[in-house]
Amino acid sequence: MSDSIVSISAAVPGTDAERLTLEQVRRAADVVIRCISLPKRLRDEQYEAECDRINYHQRRNAEASRSHRKKRIAQYHALGIDPETIKNVEPKSP
């Protein structure tokens, strides 16, 4: 397997917008399975192309998340609500 595919899974950042989506994992697995029988050069090209696609979408997802967060915070401030004072609600345990 290519080092670039492995590096995607090894570098899982912390925020939800930066984590791999199920679709991105599926696409990466699909490329690995599709390329098993290809010569190394072609296989590496396919891996690299998929890594570029995943990185593009990761970047766009992170940008969208930051934009939405900024917009929500501005909306809270417009309503006179300080987002820093809103308490988090712990999920109920089963």
C-alpha cells in the first residue's frame, strides 16, 4: 500500500470538520482495492490522485465549518447572547 494512503489515516486531526468522512474512507478503500493488481507506478498515481481529492474536500469542509461557526457567533451576538457563556449539555448515558 502507498505511504500517501497510510498518511491520511495517520494524520487524523481533532475537529469534526477535519476528520475523514465515511465517504472519504470508502473512496480510499475503493482505490486500494481497485489498484491492487496495477503496476506500482500506476497504483501510486491513483493513490496520489485520491489523496489530492480527499485533501481538497478536507480543506473545503474545514473552511465551511469555520465560516458557519463565525456566522453563528455573529448571530448570537446580534441577539445579545455571549456564546462563551452558553453551557454545554452532557449527553444522557444509556
